[in-house]
Amino acid sequence: MSGTCRVVRAGVRAFDCAYARYTSEPFALGQMLAVREGPCFTFGVVADSESGPEDPARPILPRGEPGQSAAEVLAGNPEIPLLLRTTLAAAVCGHVEREVARPFPPPRPPPLLAEVHAATDEEKVRVAAGGGFLVPLLANPAVDDAVVAAAIRDVARASGPDARAFTVRAGKELARLLKAEPSRLTSILRAVEPGP
């Protein structure tokens, strides 16, 4: 990961964050993020990621010779990364206040310009315990089935030897929450554990 990511737009249900410059390795779709500043720690899941010109009025012109990789083009044009920015949209999935993890939005948004970090494995497991973190994700219109499935996979990886048990619990919670939407449930479950 390159550079520091900071909150640039904050709400209690979602926040946007940006790197100071372009990065080819931003936080991944569905990855749980932590903002550890303010009256409580806020946790969100990456719902979208975008890289492009910092000034939309100055679009990027395609450069490079045939066969050159993106890294080679950027290395040969060091001024380009200075004009680019990578931004992320995160859907809030919970917060920790007074050492208690709560699977719903915080009372206040995270502070603007607060640093955004990848949540630790311990934080992921703690915030996602019981599957309650799925409720705000499913209710957020910016979160699609691929994001929900990626978030479950992210927490399952963090669960180590308990990964399978967590995935089963998350599947049961999804079945309860999406009983009126069987096609959405099927879509998410298929993406959580893709076949061979």
C-alpha cells in the first residue's frame, strides 16, 4: 500500500477517503477499514474505489508505447502521478465505543482528515461477531452483493481456524435478513464461496 489514506467526506452511514496521490494498490473491495480517531472508532467496508485525475477538467491522455506496462509508462512520465488521485467509498458497518463493539452506525461521523487504516484481524472479528455488521451493509444502497460477499470473505480470512464457522454463521444471518429476497441471498452466497 502506498501513502496515507484520509477521510475526505464523513457521514454516520458512509465515508469517503482518499490517498494523497494515485496508488495502484488501494484498499480492496470489501476490505474492512478502521478510523481510530474521534469519540469512537468507526469501521467501514470498501464499497467502491476509483483512480483518476485530481482535476476532472484535465483528463488523462493515453501515453506509452505498445507493449509498455502501466508501471513503465508512469516511471517514464513522473509528472503524471502528481496529477492523479485514488479515492474510496466506505459503507459504515459498525463502531467501537468505550471498548464495546456495536454493529450499527456511530452517533457521529468520523473526523474529516482522520487517517484510515486496514482493520486488524482482531477488530474485524470483533466488529463482525454475531453477523450484525451485515445489517447496515445490506441497508446501504451503495453496497451491492459483491461487496457484501467480499466483506464476509475478508472477515473469514481474519478468523483463521474459525473461518468456516464464521462463514456458516454469516450465511445463516444472511438467510434470516434476506428471507424475502431469495435471489439476492443466492447471489451473495455464491460469491462468498465460489465453486471450483
